[in-house]
Amino acid sequence: MIGELVERWHRGWIAADGLTSEHRDGYLVVHVNRPHRVYEWIATDDARTAAMAGVVAASREPNWLSVPTHAPAKVIAELEAAGLVVARPDETFMRRALAGHPAPEPPAGYAVEVTGGPVIGVRVLADGEVAASGMMAVVGEDAVAHRIETAQAHRRRGLGSVVMGALTEEAVAEGARTGLLFASADGVHLYRELGWEKISDLVVARNTVEP
């Protein structure tokens, strides 16, 4: 079950960021092509964590490994045993039916700008300055939220909810029914308040190769 959802999430992620992916020896690998992260390996079955971690640890370039799991402590132990550095031990894989998603209006002094298309973009502006932003890629009936961010000076004003609401309204209009996302430890609270549910924990690690 998790494996299918991970595959669906990854299709939205690579669409949002304009990336490519492949299955390498049965493992899902995304070509991120950044100096600090050339490839990201994504586990679709945490039973293969140790084997995947060994491959990533032996890579000659900076590689990352993301593992959705119901047993994060076990996964962390396997990653560290392979020589990887656990960079984010407490992220969350989440989903939500998009129908009825909250879509609050922006606070006074803020305006919402929406760009449609397979990759939807939303910016919340204050006096021409970007206060919050995000994107959502629609792939079939799935919509994958990505890079949901609020500028430090504009936090705690509900702008994250405004961004998510505007994104999901546009995604539903384009035929999406299910939302998927990887949430940071900070972001998970926002998504829970908006009715997103946890699919699994998520552990992210990297090898020790420097750019």
C-alpha cells in the first residue's frame, strides 16, 4: 500500500521540479542533479532499507535516501549501521481527499496570485513582496504539494493555510481528487489542521560524500 502511494507521490514531485527518475536494480531513483544531492533514492518497501542504504553509502557522489516506514527507529538503526547520516528523522508522509479542503481568504493586506497548469503555483503577496508560496503538481487524479513556504516575517498569520487552500481549489478544478505530500516536522502541524492524515513516518538520510 505504501509503495503504490510513494510511486504516485514521486510522479508529482518530479513533475513539480522538472526532474527525471528511473528504476535501478528495482530501486526507485530520482536524478536531482544538485551539488549536495545528485540522486535521491526512495524506498517503496522499508524491508529493503539495509540493502538500499548499502548502495547509497557506497556511491561516489552525494546521494540521499528517503524511507517511508511504520518503524522509524528500526530504519534509523539500519541507515546508521550502513554508514549514512540521518538528516531528517521525523518527517511524515501524508494524504487527503481534496474535496472540501479548507480555503481561507488571505488576511487584510495580502493578495493571492495563482498560476494554473499541470504544475500550479501560488504566491501570497504583501506590497509586492512574496510572503508565502507553494506549488502543486497534478498527475492524473493525484495532486502533490511541494515547497510550501512562508517568509519568516510573515509567519503565524495563517498564510500556509491560504496557500494550501488556493492550490487545492485549482487542483480540484483540474481533476485532482487526492492530495499527497512529504511534510517536515514543522509543517506537519499545518497539514493536520487542514485535515491531512498520516500515511507513515518518513526518515531521510544521506551519505558522507562531499560535493
